[in-house]
Amino acid sequence: MKTKRLGNSDLYITPIGFGAWAIGGSGWEFGWGEQDDKASIVAIHRALELGINWIDTAAVYGMGHSEEVVASALKSWSGPRPYIFTKCALRWDAQGYVHNNLQAKSIRRECEDSLRRLGYPNDAAASSFESVACVSLRTKGVGIR
């Protein structure tokens, strides 16, 4: 599949990505209902087999569950590692209601939590925050490969 340069970055992505909102499941304000994690992993693998090279997820999708399913899919994927695009600033409360939070402390915690859920070791979470922040400033988004 052909790729295109993402803005002014050095990332080249396919025109179509895999959107992981729905695989977050239910139990939160914008949930899509119950999802089968095994079927979600099969869908991610199929998208990657077809040449898609990026996955869109977010901490808020399923209150972290989408990122966990993406991590599970990538653990059992032997092909090229895709880019993972995740987002922050939307936090949830105990009832699953979503609130906007742009405070630096919250964003740092969200980055660390996302890296952990996506399967990066704890030391990577601590050391990656600064590089993630630099990538964010450079590309207006965060990509982890």
C-alpha cells in the first residue's frame, strides 16, 4: 500500500489507518457496546496484513481498554510494527463520564499510563516522556513505533 508523508514529519503513513475507538468496548460515556477482544485482535491483524501501517487509539477509548487490546494484538503480530497514534487530555471519572484536562501533570500521567497499557516497560515510560513531548511539538501529534 502506498504511503504519504504526515505533515512536515518524517513519518510515512498509509492513507487509511485502523481506528480503535469501538474496540474499547462499553462502560463509558461514548462506548460502542460490548466487543469481543479476540475478534478485535483478528481485525487488527487483518488490517496490518492488508498493508495498513498505523493504528489510531486513545486512552479514553474504553477507559484504556482500546490501548490494551492494541498491545495484545501487537504482541502476537510478527510483521512490521505499525505506528500507534494515541491522544490525551480526556480523562474519565469512576462513572465513566469524560472530562477535559490539559494540566501538565495530567498529560504526563496519561502519557506514562498509555505507554504502560501499550506494552512499553516502566523505564521506557519514564524516559520516553521527553521524546514524546518533542515529537508532539514537531508533528502536532504523537507517534510511537
